[in-house]
Amino acid sequence: GAVVSQHPSRVICKSGTSVKIECRSLDFQATTMFWYRQFPKQSLMLMATSNEGSKATYEQGVEKDKFLINHASLTLSTLTVTSAHPEDSSFYICSAREPLGEEGYTFGSGTRLTVV
Amino acid sequence: QQQVKQSPQSLIVQKGGISIINCAYENTAFDYFPWYQQFPGKGPALLIAIRPDVSEKKEGRFTISFNKSAKQFSLHIMDSQPGDSATYFCAAKGQAGTALIFGKGTTLSVSS
């Protein structure tokens, strides 16, 4: 089946620094990837839709200048949390839709970001 | 407005019992309804999914029941096992290529 690889799985950074999270589709091309954020014991909240070769579409309330998304190739999307603050600490998960098959959306294993 | 409402928030089931989780939606444009299982610190994994032209789908111990007129769908886990203890999310999708919209999740604990 489709595999989405997400790295790193855990990262701790100092307040004010930037962190980049990578999301790769390993065995299929993903023209669209999705970035979610999940706080403890809560659901997945869509942050943005990443489109290959074009600007990402952000959900209402998500700061596009803070959460930079780049989808430079059909297999790689990156999320950069800029000038991170403790309130940005969360579990970030990417997802990609396999173009063939029954519309399955495959998720990465997530990145636990802790800002200290 | 929450587009997919999920209940219960938590569920405790005896080993061998049936776990039932319910979801309701409002948007009739939704055309794909998956269920995901998530273990702590991991990303969600697809369990089973259904389209609105089917009333039931079964895969192993997992069954989705879908009621289009009531705009409700449910997950049944038969012969629940301790290894099924996880958080379950229902979701829905509208237009092609759009993101999934998730329910709030149900934490299932199966006691041995």
C-alpha cells in the first residue's frame, strides 16, 4: 500500500528558532498533501492544503507566514514552523492521497514538536 | 460548526464484546466516509471506508453501517481485543481532492 514518510518523528527546539518537517510519498506521486495539527487528546485539525508547484491553501486562523509550506516536487512537501513559540508545541501530521485506488488518504507517522 | 459529530468520547468494552462508535454529518455533498485508528504518538491508520451508495461494509472484525437518509454512519468492532485499544476517528470528504474532515475521536479501552 501507499506509504507516507514523515521526519523527524520528534524535535525539540528553542523558542524563536525555526523547525522544518518533511513529508514524502514513497511509492506514489502526490500532487496534493495535507498538513494537520493535533493537540493532546484532540482531533486532527487541518492547517493547510499543499499543492505541488503552487501556493498552499491555508485554513482560516492559520498564519501562513508562521507555517511555511513548500511542495516543490510530487513526492515531497515541507512544513516550516518559523519563530517557534511554546504554544506551537503540538503533534503535526501530514497526509497524501494516493491518486489510484479507493481514494485512500495515507498519513505520515507524525512529528512531535516541543518548543522550550 | 462541527461538520462531523462523533460519539461517544470514550468507550470501555470487555474483551470479546462489540464496540460501537457513531458519527453523524450534515453536508450531503460528502461522498467518502473512512474510519481511522490511532495509537499514541502515531499517525492515523485507515481501518475501513464506505461510500454512500452502500449501506454496509465488512472487513474482518470491522463493519461500517451507513444510513444515508439519517446522515449517520457507525463502526462496529466485533470480538473486541485489548490490542484494539486506541483512539478511533470517523471522517468525511466532500469534493475530489479535498482534505478529510475528522470527528473528535473516541478513545476505546478493551479490558482483558
